[in-house]
Amino acid sequence: MKEKDLKFRERILIKLILKASLKKKKRLKNAFSEEPHTLVAQNMN
């Protein structure tokens, strides 16, 4: 049961991180629309 709870929390964390990274990507795209995509990828890591 604890393992299930951990996996559930992990999934929620992953969703939150993905949402945040998507927002960051959009913000970076707007800020550096003239910059290549690699810059955005580097900022994600």
C-alpha cells in the first residue's frame, strides 16, 4: 500500500514538473523567439 502511495505521489510530481516545464518553455520561446531551439533545450536541463 505504501508503494502504491509513493507511485501516486511520484506521478503527481511528474505532472507538476511537466506543467512547470511547459510554462517555462513557452516563456522562453516568447523571450527568445529569434534564438534556436537548442537554447531552450539547454535551459530545460
